[in-house]
Amino acid sequence: MSLSVPLCWLIALQLVLIILRTLRRAHCVAPLSFHPESRCLEDWWSHRPAEKAACWVHAYFFLLAFLFLHSFSFHFLLFIIFKSVYSCSI
């Protein structure tokens, strides 16, 4: 069990990095700050379907692995992800 906890956090970090990298590619996340006034996430969502699908499929498998290894921290990870996406898309 003690081996699965660090592995679980590595998977969580990878998932967050995938989402942030994808948002940065969409010019939604600047290197050090969010741009709440921009609508770039919505533009990216409608104009780049292949990149969107690849990102979310990748993220989905990391989420499944994370849930399988450590279900207690899963809710905390979802909170971080939704908070970062919501901050960008306002």
C-alpha cells in the first residue's frame, strides 16, 4: 500500500500537467497567470476537435488509474482540475 501512494500522486501530477499543457497550447494559460477575461477555452473547444479528443482520452485513462490506485484522493484531484479549468473559462 505504501508503494501505491507515491505512484498515485505521480499519476495525479501527470494528469494536471496534461491539462495545463493543453490549455497553454490553446493560449488560455499564460506562463504565470490566468486570463479570466478571455474566451479562449471555448474557442479551443469548438475549433480543435482532434487535439481536444486526444487530451481528454489521455486524461481519462490517467483518471481511471488514479481512481483504481487511490480512491480517497480522487475527489481532491477533481477539485483541483475543475478549479483550474473554471478559472480559465470564466
